[in-house]
Amino acid sequence: MPSTETTERPFDIIVWGASGFTGRIVVDYMHREYGSGNLSWAVAGRNPAKLESVVGQRDIPVLTADSHDSDSLEKLVQQARVILTTVGPYARYGSELVAACAQHGTHYCDLTGESLWMREMITAHQQTAQDSGARIVHTCGFDSIPSDIGVYFLQKEMQARHGVPARHIKYRTKAFKGGFSGGTIDSMMAMMEAGQKDPTLLKQLANPYLLNDTLRGADGPDRFSPYFDEDFDAWVGPFMMAAINTRVVRRTNELLNSAYGEDFRYDEGSLTGSGAKGFLGATGIGVGSGLFAGLASLPLTRRGLQKVLPKPGEGPTPEQQENGFFEVELRAKHPLDESKNLIASVKGDRDPGYGSTAKMIAESALALAHDDLPVAGGFWTPASAMGDALLNRLPANAGVTFEIVE
Ligand SMILES: NC(=O)c1ccc[n+]([C@@H]2O[C@H](COP(=O)([O-])OP(=O)(O)OC[C@H]3O[C@@H](n4cnc5c(N)ncnc54)[C@H](OP(=O)(O)O)[C@@H]3O)[C@@H](O)[C@H]2O)c1
């Protein structure tokens, strides 16, 4: 049982990491949309002066703790019903926080894309979270909400219209505009560094069912080479978030008791158009991603990349966030009758990684704090814990829409 009844805690939500690049955007969004009167929330981090400068004249309480001081974290997590954390790389800074939330029945959401770390957390704390009632939900940003909620939406529509789940769903990015923060690059580099030190980790990363406990399905390894997709009449290159998103969607299927079917298949890629230009675009994405992974996995070239790419605390400007967007198309195949196939469009009105991500994680924290969710304590995915809640909240509040293309 949680050590403090969660309903008696002073705050609904604490934003942990509020001084970071993404944390600041989350704070601005929450203050703009929910103020400091309608919602009881606070910001927290390790540096009070930095946090005060984030809060400025706004009436938002400030709390301090440190990622590696378990006592300070245990006190922190008992102050709130939900911890929203943007402190990453999560494998470096996040493990004690997850342990504390699982222990004290505090709901939790984050932005990690570090699938090996997620696997480690699930294995270590699943039972504790079930016992305490803590709902722990990783990947509440661009990875993996458009994928996970997009598939949930499309499967719901397929069930409602045709009474069966789609057997295969393809997710393809059509267009997006945005950039990367130093924190995201640091997290990617940390994963590459870990893989270089222990090559068995790379094998685990390649497991399409890494996040599932028991359910295995029909999916094979991720595709990196370009291919022509008849369904979209276009060339497809790799999508850099696919290695996390696909694992999350497959875990959702397991957590929903195989609601998508035991032989459900799911893959992601980037559309680059038809003809020679499309082929060259798809090849370019593949070569570019391979080159980046190669450079990031060797210590010398990794240090070189770190010198030229954004540093922790840096990222796209407010104008770049405002002018950014994303558009994804998902196609669902009916198991027997292709005239019953469905297409969904998922769009975001800010850059995917920061402007839209900040809104997605804030709405996830609000759903964990206030909505009537169908799950008890444990490690959940966004769709398995908050599928319907986010399908209501994201279009209404966060500029992220899910629509069937008729
Ligand atoms: N999934 C997605 O779509 C998505 C999108 C955006 C970001 N992310 C992830 O979110 C994470 C954050 O990215 P970012 O660009 O916001 O990073 P950032 O600007 O470097 O911020 C990191 C935050 O962690 C805090 N921190 C570092 N060490 C700490 C410690 N020992 N105790 C307490 N706080 C500590 C920093 O505090 P100080 O300010 O005191 O240094 C800062 O608030 C990364 O892992 C990134 O990959 C994911």
C-alpha cells in the first residue's frame, strides 16, 4: 500500500526536471492552460535558483531533490499523486525515481525512448507497482503517443465498423518539421555508448518483442533498407523512432490481452515519395541514420558529434516549435476483405519533439491525476492505461488529432 493516501497529497502533479529544455516548455503549457488555481501542481529539480528563474513571477511552488539521492526522491514522490519527469537520459538519472514512485503508489509518466532501460524497470518494479497502485507509463511524448494512440484509435474504429481487429497496421511519417534538443542527443549517445561497451545489448535492442513479457507475434526485425510500398504508392525509408514505437505498440497489444490479435503485425517507416526522387530520399535516410549510428557508437567520433550538436539545455527556438508540425498516416488491413481497410491521419500543430511532446506529456499527467482510467497499479503503455482519455484530451487541448480518412 502507498505510505501516504494519494488523495491527501498536497499536489496533483509535480513536474520533475522543470529547469531542462523540455521541462520549461511543459511548465509554460501547464501554466497557460491550467494556471495555478484550477490544478494543484509544483515544479521540482536539483537547482533552486534555476527553478526560481523558470517560475519567475508565476505562483508555482518549487521543490528540490536530486536524482541520485533516494531519500530526497522518496520525500518528493509522496508530495504528489503524479510525477511527470523530463530528467534524462533516463538510464542515467531515472532509475531511483521509478523505484520511489513504484514503492509509494505515485503515478508516473516520462519521455524516455530508452527501451533497454524500460525493460529493466518493468522487470525490477512491476510487482511493487502492482502492490502499491502506482501506474507507471513511459514514452508519453512523440515517442510513442502518435503511434500507440494512433493504433489504438484505428483498432477501435475497425472493431466498431467491422467487428474485428486489423491484422496489420502500417505507420508512415508523411511530413514533419522540428529539431532536436541536447538532452535527446545525450540520451541517444548514452544508448550507443552502452551498446559499444556491451554488444549483447544491441542484440536485445533488435528484439521486436523486447518490452513484452510473454506475447510474441508475427513481426520480424526492423527494416533499414529502402523499399517500395504498394499500399502507399511510395518509397519508404527507416523511421528513427520505430525501434521504440513498435515495441511499445506490441506491448500494448499484450497488456490489452491481445485485443489486436495474437498474429497482429505492426511496422513504421518514412514516406519519401514515388519515382527516382523517392528512392533516393529513402536511401538517403537509411544511409544518414546508419552513418549517425556508426559515428555515435565510436568514442572519438561520438565526442566530435557532441561538439557540433546541441548541448543539454539547448534545442529548437520558440519560433521553430511554433512553426513546426507533424503528419503521420496509418493504414489498417482488414483480415479478410480489403474493401474494409481503414486509413487514419495523426497530426500535431507544433514541432514533434518539444512543442507537441510537452503538451502530450502534460495531458498524460493530467489523465493519470484526474481521469477515470481502466487500469490499476503496474507498468503500462500510453494506450493501455489512457487510450480513451488521451483520445479525448489530445484533440481537445493539445492540437494532436486522430481522424479516419474516408
Ligand atoms: N520522447 C520524446 O518525444 C522526447 C522529446 C523530448 C525530450 N525527450 C527526452 O527527455 C529528456 C530531457 O531532454 P531535455 O532536452 O529536456 O534535457 P535537458 O535540457 O538536458 O534537461 C535535463 C534536466 O535534467 C535535470 N537533471 C540532470 N541531472 C539531474 C540530477 N542529478 N538531479 C535532478 N535533475 C537533474 C537537469 O537539471 P539542471 O537544469 O539543474 O541541469 C534538467 O532539468 C531526454 O532524455 C530526452 O531524450 C524525449
